[in-house]
Amino acid sequence: MQVKVSARHGHLSEANQAKIREKAEHLTHYYDRITMIQAIVDLEQQATVGVELLVSVEPSHEFVATERAGELTKALDAVMHKMEQQLRKYKEKLQDSRG
């Protein structure tokens, strides 16, 4: 599984990038067939930080979650929660359809 972290309109410190990678890797607890996670942090507006999370899973599905908040950690926690919900719902849907 690949985890890519990038920033728009600014620079993220190595500590913040490591924190994002660590939280992103926890998504495998909710669905284990994740192939790639891409986190994009938008630093354009000074008052808020935007985080967009793109998750690719087998067999060729993509999930997207976005969130804006005053701090990076708050936005990251909120976007992770949204993605966890999407992955849980997808996994339940697969299990229900298989019987």
C-alpha cells in the first residue's frame, strides 16, 4: 500500500507528513484491500486548512473525503472519520451481497 502526502500552496513539515502517514495507515483496520492513499493538504487560506483524502481499493473503487478546519489536526481527524465511515459502509455492503 502506498501513502502519498502532498501540499498545495505551502509546505508541510516532516513531522506533519509522518503524522498524516501514520493516521492513513490505520485505515487498513477498516478495509484491508487498500492499494493507495493520497492525502492532499490545502494551505491556500490562512484561517483554515483543507485536507482531501483519496483512497483506492481493490477491485477498482475510489473513495474521496474532504474537510476544512482551523488546525491541521482537527481537519485530519475529521477527514479520517469520514473515510472510516465510507470504508465501513462499503465493506458491509460487500458482506451483505455475498450472503
